[in-house]
Amino acid sequence: MSNGTGRIGLSSYAFFWQLSDQVSEPLTIHDTLRKSADLGVDLFQICDYAPLEDMNDDDLAAIRATAEELGITLELGTKGIRPEHLRKFLHIAGILGSDLLRTMFNVPGHSPDTDEAAGVFAEVLPEFEAAGVRIAIETYEQVPTERILDVIRIVNSPYLGICSDPANTVAALEMPREVIDAVEPYVLNMHIKDFAFSRKQGWVGFTYSGAPLGEGLLDYDYMVRKIRPKERKINQIVEHWLPWQDSEAETIRLENQWTQHSLDFLRSK
């Protein structure tokens, strides 16, 4: 897709198992970029990928070089909003050429309240603005969506907005449509994954996990009608919540199948 409209991209979460030490030969980020290019994808979000934090500037520059060689734009994702952490990821974003950093409020040992969060963003956002990097806070179950929006309204900057993911909020009994309606004016980035409940064995409780896009509870058409990603140049980033299957081979096969299915689904819209 062209840069003139919201683009379709893949997240490192689309390669969750293949990047993990659960498989015998884990992929590198360079491998996932090549696989993405093979799928005709020109946007990749490196999100919550732990090895990134231990890389030096040369390692990071090598990732950007691979991406540029393949014609792929990079985006970046992390967790936490401590000022020094955000500044570290602003530095990483600069090397990778990312104009967006997705994050979440809470990390172990730090759960900022509304005032602290607003203060942090007021402190660091001038540096992000100077670098042309926007911060997108993801909707998720640990922090009420309304509290995230309170912070965004207090700070009131075009460089601070929402990464929309209505799948996450269900665990806090926030209904996807209500979340979509609430965040719509503030969305800078979208995570696209479908989700469903299935009965556990013996009908004791439910498992809440991923589903192939278009086959679960995500009302994709409603979400896109409200948020209008193409018109507003908001990128849609494919993720999965795929449970581990009976074998490594089957897990990898299904992960790749879900990725292709998601891309086909989004491109058909």
C-alpha cells in the first residue's frame, strides 16, 4: 500500500512463536523482515522484542539497513513510561527510522496514576516532537481506557494518542465497541487481532484466546467505519494470539497461515 493511506503491516507478535526459544531454530528480526517482504508487506512493528534493548547502535543500524534494503518501514513498541525508558526508546526509534512508539503505562514495579503519567509525557514529549516521533498508548486490561484518555486529554498533544486494540480490554469487562467509540478521535495506530471464547474441557470455564481474523468476536467492519484508518493514514498492524499447538511444526505452520489469512482479509477490504 502507498504511504498516502493507512498501511497494512506485520508485528513481531505475528511471529511470536517463531521468534521465541520455544522453537528449535528461532528467527531473528532480520529473518522476520525478509519473510514480511516475501508476503508483500512494507511495514513492520518491532513490539516488545526483548533483545532490542541489549543491542548496540550498530546492531540497530543493521536492522534498519535490512529493512531499507527490503523497502520496509519500521515502527517500534515497548512497555512502560518511566522517562529514562522512553528516552532510551526515542534513541532506538531514531536509529530504526520509526516515527511511532507504542507503549503501555504499567511495568512490574511501576504503575503510574493519572497525574504522574501526564507529568511524564509533559516532560518528554518536547523531545519526541523535535524528533518527529509520536507515542501511541495501547488499550489494555491493566488500565481503564477512560484513564488513558484522561491522560491524553490533559497532555493535549498531537504527539500523544492511542494504539487501539479492543481485544485486550475484554479481560477488564470493557466491551470492544465501547472502547472503539471512546478512543476513535485519538487513534494513532491499530493492532489487528481477532479473539474468541471457547469452553474448557468439562465445560468448566472458558479460554479467551486468538481466532483467525474475521472468524472471532472482533467487529472489524464496525471498527474501521469508526476509526477510518485509510482516510486518517492510521497503520493497521497484524498480531496474533495463537496458542501453542501439539507440535513445533504445527505451531509454526498455523502462525504462518494466520498471518497470510490476516493479510488477505485486510487487503480484501
